[in-house]
Amino acid sequence: MRISELRTKLKEKAWQFLKDSLYYQRESEPATLQNINYNCDPDQKKAIICYETKCYFMNLGKKNIDRTQPFEILKIINTFSHFGYAIDFIDCLDTRALETIKDKRYDLIFGFGETFYQLTNLHPSAISILYMTENHPEFSYRQEKKRLDYYYERYGRKLKITRSGKYYKVYHLQKVYSNVITMGETQLLLNQYNNPYAIFPTGLINPDYIFRSKDHLKSRKHFLWMGSSGAVHKGLDLLLDVFNHRDDIVLHICGLMEKERKNLFMPRKENIFEYGHIDVKSDLFLQLVEKCSFIILPSCSEACSTAITTGMLHGLIPVVMKDAGFTRLENNAIYLEDFKISYLEEKLNELSNSDSGKLNILSRQIFDFARNNFTIQVFENNFKKVISDILNVNQ
């Protein structure tokens, strides 16, 4: 028996022994799904989607689903089914999964990541649609590097890039695809595409929330930061520096990952509250919405963050960096021109003393805008329009 055959047999025996012990792990992270919407017609058009496959193996009926992506992915798949495609679905980073579909031919390739890039090379005649849930990687890397340099200037510690370059590599964007759809800044893509399509992400909604006027004289002093990984990328270190030297304004922090706390100088102060992970559908979230006028995210690069869309869906006024991924919010956001501490100090002074009547009008305007743009049904309708236009042009 050859060594390769022996290895295969040993792996098969080991798998038989271990697979039941790893049942939930293998259920939750499949690399490939095939034949979605296949109608048994060998001439049916075939599409492959490169994204995260977990949504097909999650209980989406649970109350505390805290991500918008699974629902958006299902609407994306529904759209391509609507246009008659048989669909395969592959993890965007798992290149080993390409082996399982190497003999297939695709008419359309959608998504991002290394599998998307390699598939577009393997099927050059297919319609290729790059889906950007982040800003251009060159922009993101450059802006994150500025934040890390500023962090080093203040604290004398060097941190690594954490957010930029995981899903979108610079060389992925050096290639021109048939079309591109972005949730970020379209202007970053204009040197390669005449008409980059833009789409808003969705947000999470607490079903018990009802918009009503609040006491902005009090709530204008309260700012909510919601994030996940990449706290420095998302500007939390900057806010802590500001609020640490203030007593008149209050910062509420949700979603900070424990492993990132060591990179932050978290002061113990009565005007800084940390809640850890928070369920948007909880009463605690509603209490924070009532307490705060603003949701603030001085992130260096986003694709219209779902933390911001979620806040806006509950009437919170977004305070975000200019040209960092939020431009299409237009007059439904307050834009920060700089990320330096002195500038943020001045801007927070201005915001915390804003006219309460104007804040109430702006909050209502933002709530209405969000409900018209960030729900899952609006996302599906807009995505269908974009794909219809792309298919009409390319076919």
C-alpha cells in the first residue's frame, strides 16, 4: 500500500472516530453548498456566490440574532433564484473548497474574497460581480495605518493592522470585473468603473421600539459607541482619551471585544460605561436609545456600518467620519472632519450643547430615512434592481 493511500485510510478512520464529537462544529461551518434552486435542467444558468455560508446552518428564528449579514445573504440568494439561476454557495476564504466544484462551469460569479478572485480567473467568460462590504483595501489600509501611527504617538506602543486586508486584498482590486456593488464609497472605485453600484446595508430593529420625542437637553450629553473587532480602527481609543478628561459628557460602550481591552486605556470614571455585548432586541438597548441623542463612530473606514444603521433605525443621530464610508447618508448624519483629540474635544463640545429642538427634528428625520432605506425588504428590492440592470447590460 502506498503512503498516500495509507494516509487517506488513517484520515477516514480518524474522522469516523471524531465526527460525532465534532458534530456541531462541522454543522456550523460548511465550506460549500451546491444545487440551490436547481430545476434538473442541464442547460439552466449557473451562478456561484462567494460569501459566508453559515446562514444556512443557523437557527434564524432565534430572538437574539445579532448580525444583519445572514438575512442579507438569504435575500441575495433569493434574488439569483428569482432570475432563474442554479446556485452554488462557497465560503469566500476557503480555497480548498474550490476542489469540490472544479469541474463545473459558471455563467455568473458573485461575491468577494480569495475564492471569488480565483473563480473569476478560472471562468473568464462568466459575468463577475464584486460585492464590497468594505471600502477599497488600499484606502482602508492607509487610513488604519494613520490611526495606528497616532496611537503610537500618544502611547508609544505599536499595534498591528486588524481590520484591513482580511477579505479584500489589494491584488483582488487590481483586476477589473464585469461590475461592482459597494456598501462603501463609490468614489474610490471610479478610476476602474464608470458606474459602480451602491447599496445600503440593513440594520437590526428592536420590535418594541416606538419613535417618540425625548429630552434632548439631557440626552445630548450622552454618546453611544457600538462596535466589534478593531476598536482602534473604529476610533474607540480616541473617544476614551476625550471622555477621560471630561465629566460633563457621557460615553456608553457596547460590543468591545475582551481581547482588545488590553490595547485601550479604559479609565474607571462615572461618565464612561461599558456594557460588553448587547442584544439590540433587549430592554437595555431601548434604555440606551432613550438615554442618548447620538451614536458616534469615528472609524477610519467603513461600508456604512450596521452599528450606525441600527442606531439610526432607533432615532439616534450618527456622528461619523467624513468620506470614510457614510457619504450617502447626506444630511442625515453629522460628519467629523478630523480624528485628532483636540478636534474631537471641540466637536463634542458643540454637539453636547446643540439646540434640543433641532436635535428632535433631526432625530425624526433620521428615523424616517432609516426606515425607508435600511430594512431587509428595501435591501431586497434595491438588490433586485441592481442585479436586473447588470444582467440586462451584460446579456
